[in-house]
Amino acid sequence: MTSARRVPAFAVVLAVSFTLVGCTATSPSAVVPAPTFTPRVAPVQVDPVAQYASDRLSTMSLRQKVLSMLMVHIPGVSPADRISSDFADVGGFILMGDNIPSTLSQLTADTAALSDESGLPVLVATDQEGGIVRRVPTDDAASALELRDRDPQATFDAFAQRGALLESVGVSVNFGIVADVASDQSSFIYERSFGGTGADAGARVAEAVEGESPILSTLKHFPGHGAAAGDSHSSIPTTALSFDDWKSSHAVPFEDGIAAGAPLVMFGHLEFTAVDQEPATFSARWHEILRDDLGFDGVSITDDMGMLERSGVAEYSNQVTNAVRAIEAGNTMLLYVGAVDASGIVTAVSHAIDEGDLDEAVIDKAALKLLEMRRGLSGETGRFVHCLADCVSIAG
């Protein structure tokens, strides 16, 4: 009889142990996943005004965006009572002499009524230069003609007084700072200019901008009415002045005003033929010069577009064609003091986009800039916040 071979007890224990360990290691329920780490995303600062504007833009139709680029005039006192549906979405209103009531309290009520949304007020503008050009008659601060021979500090004081008056009656934009250099007393712009040299005018332009804050200052009439003889209300003033000569003289007050913080520049209907055969309003080159050479990143607005129609130049007689050309050139906003076919302009812009002559991104960029400017006036701008890259909402 052959006896069975004996297996040592410790070997049996080891075998069982290894088997159990193997089973445990391969059991899905017992697998411990390796820890994962999400890379830390650096917080970014979100500008609530820019965020609001971007969000608002995404909800707007093309019609609303184009209308937001228009500033119009509604004749008569209490203009809000006569705003038609065609103008319901315009971005701004200009007050002329016929809009000014007998009391400042009534004017304040009238300007307040122009905005339907407290969070996105329209731009309310006027021409308050002082002297021969003023809409609010109680303004007795010194004019440019009086200030051109005084210390520049006097300009700050005058425009601080002027700005306080405008702010008190609800005007947010002043087309009141003439940055044109005029040494010739026969020039129609002479009485409205701060100086006969770029340096003299520039020093006073800068003081005017700083003085009338928080009113949104506008520098006019780019690239400089003093360089071109004639009146752009009834013609297209033209000059052959070279770019270098312009840069050393007529550009200076605009540079100084931009450096002082002016948020708007008004384009004049002026031809500088050595730079571009087109009036500056229609000139992409002059817009490039303003932004690239002078460093301006604010709102560019045309002078009254009706002036082009009245210039006597047949090419500029069509209002809707002019509007498309002005937008293509780079204007952020178009100003109309007389009658305006707002629906016709919208249709013309839409057609230009459909035909590939105008990129809708140009409209979006302008509308966004105007939304930011208007939101900044609301008092409901919220605060800068820190959030991660996927942050989509902020305190408003």
C-alpha cells in the first residue's frame, strides 16, 4: 500500500493566502481609483459693463443694432412725447434750441423722459460751446473766443461750470469742445476756436475735457475745420494741406484732448486731398489715423449727416447711401438733426451686408461700444469681480 505524500501545513497556508490576495486584487468592487486633479484655473477680472453690453448685444436684432447707432433730433419741447416707433431703439437724441423749455426743471424732466430703461439710458447730447453756440441759455461761462487769450486754467473753470449745468439738466454728451485751430479771423470757425496754433488750442482743449467731466466730451471737427476754408453746413471745405503739416499743427488739439480722456470725436465733412479724396466722414484712412496714429479708442460720431445732402455735391444727395458709406468708413454713430429715414437706413445696411459690401461684425463692434458707453451712464454698472474662466454671471 502506497501512502499519500504529505504537504507541509505552512505550504497550504501560503497557497491559500496567495489565492485570496489574487482574487482581491482582480475584484472590480475593490479597485481604488487613482486620484485625479483638476488644473487650477487662474481667476480673471470681469468688467460688469462689458459683460452687460456683450449679453445685451446677443439679444439684439440687426435692426436694433443699426438704430442704436443713430442719434436723432425730435423737434419741439418735450420731445419724448413725439418719439415714433421708427425711433424706439435709437441710441441717442440731440437737443437743439427748439427743445429747450422755459425752465431748467422742465428740461430735466424732458431729458429723463427720453430713456425707457434706467439700466441703459440713451445718450442725450447738445452743442454747448458757450458764446454764439449754446442751447441752454443760462450758461454764462466764458466761450472759446474769450478763453483763447486767458490762462488755460480759465478754460478748466469755464467748462467745469458748463459741465455742472449740463449734468444738472440730464444732458450726458456735449458737442462743445471745438478742437479746430483757427488763426484767420475771416474763418467762420474762428470765434469758436481756442487758439491760432496747435499748442495754444491744444492746451485749452485738454483743460475743457478735464473740466466738464463727468459729461462725455466730444472733440470736433476732425481732422480740423480751421485748415479748410468754407462752411461745411453748405459745402465740402477742401484743403491740400500735407499730412506732415497737419500732424504738426491741426492734429495737436485732438491729440491733447484724447490724452485728457475725451470719449467722443466728431468727424467733419472736410476733404484733405493730400490724404484722401473722400470727405473725412467717408474716409477709412482718416478713421485709421484717428485710431492708430492718435490712439483714440472711443466713439466716433459724424457731424450732422444732413449737411452732406445740402452740400451741393450730387454724389452726397442720397441719405441712405451716405449712411452706409459712413458706417463702412468706421463711424460708430451717425448724427441727424433734420428728417431721417431710419427704416430706410436699416434696409440699406441689411442689403449691404447681404451683398457682402459690409461685414455685420462692423455693426456689432459699433453697437457694442455704444452699449458700453450707455451702460456706464446708468449707475447700475455693478462691480469688477474675480471669477474662473467659465464664469458667466456677475453682480449687476
